[in-house]
Amino acid sequence: MVLKNKHIVLGITGSIAAYKAASLARLLIKEGAEVQIVITPSGKEFITPVTLSALTGKAVVSEFFTANDGTWHSHVDLGLWADMMVVAPATAATIGKMANGIADNMLITTYMSMKAPVLVAPAMDLDMFAHPSTTRNLDILRSYGNVIIEPASGELASHLIGKGRMEEPENIVKSIKEYFEKRDSLSKKKILITAGPTYEKIDPVRFIGNYSSGKMGFALAEECANRGAEVVLIAGPVSLSCKHPNISRINVESADEMYEAATANFKDVDAAILCAAVADFRPVEASDKKIKRQGDNLTLTLVPNKDIAARLGEMKQEHQKMIGFALETNDEERNATDKLRRKNLDYIVLNSLNDAGAGFKVDTNKISILDRSGNRVDFQLKPKAEVAKDIIDTTLL
Ligand code: C5P
């Protein structure tokens, strides 16, 4: 019972679908959850707090203060208490306030104080749902990491037919359970991730580098950690920070240093995701003094770096999975498949510089994932945090 003893704040707003929130509360309690209801003033016009508190066994919270006795309801305490907040039904008005921080009622202040994940189940008439402001506000909520439970299509309270019906309580419970199952899907796993560029020293002030920002690797590290994994993140020189306490970060500069760190840490991991853009060559030796301008041309002799992925591919045990990346400019699929075999990878993530919005520096990526049996899955252009989820769902679960 994944919901046993979970603390769920159920936010109810002023939609006719509020009557279904009573069933939702009941189903959550049946699954073993503790439910605290926070309702907006217009939500109370659709369903009475008495019905809801009788179901949950807890007084319904609606106003900042309880009339007459001066009791203050702390949205901050609720934010800390909750394992999840579910806003169902969520009206266009509430979605707009959540997106824009208009904290004029207890539900929105609770939302803004929430430390836990937030799921939102919109409910409104089809034209309101199709309005560009709703689309934009839902996109904003997604960018905050909130999960939108898409409304269903069908007959609406107005008798019009279209998209906007709040998803049925049984399906909302299913989404909540899936969220928790997914969140814990990598618990007890240890994952090594390489990220960012490497710098290959020419002299004390110059290096050979590349445009990798490390964003994709850091997004993968955050997502693995969010799902309960212990992450060893080996990062080249990047200006990113990671927040999750389950991530141990090892900073390196050159491909050689990354090789040492990766081979030293590979033995006891369950999977390695090799996302770093490792330099293939380095100057044969780094000058210890700044190289002065002399003559017309300067010739640098480069020697190959060790291939980290290929070495880990040799060390790989039966239970370990390895995922590599390929950024190709031509013959994409053939080059990626070659790499997959040569480096003994289980999967290779292909991103192409030919796709606008994909690859280095940008916050989005468009990928395909190839496996050893020749299967290929293509994904849309998405923010890197979403791409990280696709990669993990496809390769690690
Ligand atoms: O051969 P190429 O560099 O394109 O291969 C890309 C894949 O190999 C990536 O997963 C990258 O992190 C990894 N790689 C590596 N060590 C190298 C070069 C690439 O781990 N020296």
C-alpha cells in the first residue's frame, strides 16, 4: 500500500466537480492516507465542509483565521506536514493564481509553502480549458515541477461536449500512486553520472574545451536522486550547482582526471550514465609557461585521451547498465550504433546538432534512444528536466 500513512493535502476549488472531491478523499483514506482538506471560499459553495470533515476526520481549513476564537491556520505547517498536495478540482482562477503567486486565500498560500510534490487536476468548461491563458498557466505550473492530471473529454456540466471534465477520482488516485511508485523507483540504486566538458591544458592560461554546459547530466543527476538513488556525479568544469543531498559531486578538469574518478567509482554502482563531452585529444604536454607569440603558426601536437566509456564497458558486470550519449552531425544512427557496440553500452542517447533547440548550452533537448537489439524510440523537443525523465524511464526501469 504505497499510500499508507502518507499525508495528503487535498485542495478543493469552486467547480461543480467539487462533489467528486468527496469520493477522492474517501478513496485516499481507504488506501491508508491521512487527508487534510483546504478549500477555497467558492469551493464551499459547491460542497460543505461538514461532509468533507466527516470523511477525513479532520477539520477543513478554509480561512486564514477561525472566526471568533482567533485561531490562525498555518499554511507553512501544512506545507511541511504534507507528502503531497493534490488540487482537485482546480479551476482556471486557481490555476492562474498558482502560476502567478496571487496568494489571496488559504489554498494558494498553502500551495506556495508546499515542500512536497503538487498534482493538479483541472476542471472547467471546454472554452476556458482551451483558452491560451489556461494553456500558458498550466505550462508555468509544469515548469515549477507540478504534475498536471489532464482532464478528460466528454459531456460537461454545461451539457457542452469537449475537454475539461476533471479526471475521475479513481484515475486521480492511480496517478497519485504512480507518482509515489515512480519517485521511489530508484531507491537502493547507486548511479554514476559524468557531465559537462573537459578542459585539456595547453599552458597555464589556455585550454582546449568544448561547448558542453553540463545541463543534461545535472538534470539526470537531480532526477535519479529525486527517485531515491544515490548519485556519484563526476563533473567537468561547469557553472552549475546541484541541490539534492543524495548527490555526491566530484569535480574534475581534464579527461584524465575524469577517467580516474569514473574507473575508481564504477565497481559498486548499478548503472553509469556517461553524459560528459569528453575531449578526445589533449596536447602532448602542457607548457608550464605561457606560450608566447612567435613566428606565424603555432603547431600543437595532440595525443588521444583514454575512452572512459570503452574502459567501463570492459569492466562492466552482468548486473550493471551503461548508457552513453552520441552527438552526431552526420550519419547519426549508424555512428551511434557503432559507438553502442564498440563501447559495450546497453543504450545510447542520440542528440543531433541538426535539430534546433537540441544539444549544447540550451535548456531543451530532442533525443532518440537506441538499444542493443536495434530498437529506437524518438522523443519530442522538451526541457532537459523532462528529457532526463524519459531517459531514466526508458533505460533504468
Ligand atoms: O566517441 P564519442 O566521444 O562521440 O562517444 C560519446 C560517448 O562516449 C559519450 O557517452 C561520452 O561521455 C563517452 N566518452 C567517454 N570518454 C571519452 C570519449 C567519450 O566516456 N574519452
